[in-house]
Amino acid sequence: MDNFKTLKAKLNTQGYRLTPQRQLIFEIFQTLPTGNHLNAESVHLLLFERGEVMSLSTVYRNLKIMANIGIIREVELAQAQKHYEPKTISIHHHHIVCIQCHQIIEFENKSIIQQGLKQVETMGLQLIDCKFTLQTICPEALQRGCPTISSNWVCPRFLKTDKPKSSNHQQLH
Ligand SMILES: [Zn+2]
Ligand SMILES: [Zn+2]
């Protein structure tokens, strides 16, 4: 329950209350398997599966607030929608995404931040976070003739691996 105390304290210092909705969203991220990234729709769906009814706009609003306060981390991936991951992950955690199938490969690299930090420090700024995303095309999509490829094509990699729910969420509809 210590986690809820931290959550409450972080919200309160920024003038927000710990509402049941924020607590539920926080729980989703606490139990999220490593390597998963959620957008507002997938958070909405996971809440629904737990029997919690929350409007999509409430989810959007609270994700934004929780990211601003530093409870979760907002990341730009291949899709236009924002994705979120737990804030507990390392600042050296970065992403490689395929622009065709939206798969996400995570990697750690310390030299990226070391370069950035030099620049930031000489300017007297305080570093908050470092987000680095490499946009790529996977070999499977290249082989299929990307970029002239049907939009409902599903990368064979998804068929044999256990995919996080959110990343190819859009393609399932
Ligand atoms: Zn791909
Ligand atoms: Zn990540």
C-alpha cells in the first residue's frame, strides 16, 4: 500500500486528489507485464475487463495528468496515439518501433543520455526525462514490399510471439 501513499503524495503536491479513477488506472500500470505499453483505449478496455466503468474521456484526462506529475511515462511510438508505461522503468530505456506493424522493441543505452546531459548541464537546465524512439521497418514488412503494403497485413512475428495487447490493438479492429 506504500505505493498508494506515494501516488497520493505526488497528486496532492500538484493540487490533485487521489480519486478512485486515478487509483484504478495506477493499479493497471502496477500490474502491467514488462514491455507493455498502453494507450487510452487499451487502459479503457483493461478497466472494462475488470468490471470498472470509466468513460474514455476520463481515462484520457487522467493519463495526461498522471504523466505530467510523473506517475506514468508518456512515450511516442509508431502510432499517432500516445502510449504510456510505468514510470519505474530506467531513464535509459528507449524504443525501436516498426512503422508498418507497430511492434516495439525496447533497449537500454546509457550513451544517449550522457550526450544529452552534457548539453543540458552547460545550459543550466534540469533533466526530467529522456525519450528516444527509432522508427524502423522490420524485415517481414520489407519483404512484403513495404511501403506499398495492405494496411490490414499482420506481421508474422505477431502470430508466433506473445504480443502485448496495446501495440497491435488498432489493427484488430
Ligand atoms: Zn514490422
Ligand atoms: Zn517502453
